[in-house]
Amino acid sequence: MDKYNFQRYVYFSHWISYWYQINEVLELKPESLLVIGIGDRIVVDILEKEISEIKTFDIDENLKPDVIGSVENLPFKDNQFDVILCAEVLEHLPFEKFEKCL
């Protein structure tokens, strides 16, 4: 079963979280955005309508991100994106890796 199935994963508090993520990004008016941890793609799908350049990054190749990899080793240049959105990712890291990943 798909872990991002709508009825199983998208509950009321997720909708609120999605709204805040989208609103915070759009208030910054970026031309480019990196989304780390794409989840069910709802946030990405909405932001793609508003931002000209979006790249997605995730460790799970089944989610079909643009780039597959670990947040421990991001393969991007410094300042390549105006904004980076990383939501509901860091809590999945072991504590000893948290600081490096930030």
C-alpha cells in the first residue's frame, strides 16, 4: 500500500501544514526552489504552478524526484536556489546526523 495514500496520509493537520509551507515559500517570491522530501507531491504540484524553476530531491526513488539522494550529501551548488523547502524530513534523521544535515 502506498504510504502517501490520500485517506491514510492526508489528514486535516497535513492540509494546514501544506498551506503554511506553500504560503511561506510564495511570500519569498523565489524564481527557483528546491523541495527536499516530496512526500505526496501536493505541495510540489501547487508550487509548480507559481514558480518557474523547481527541483525535487528525495531519498526514495519510488517517489520519482528529479534528484535521488540523501539530505546528508546534497549534490547542489551553494546558492543554486533562491529558496529550499525541507518539511517533514529532519525528524526522520538520527540525532547525531541532524546538525550536519541542517
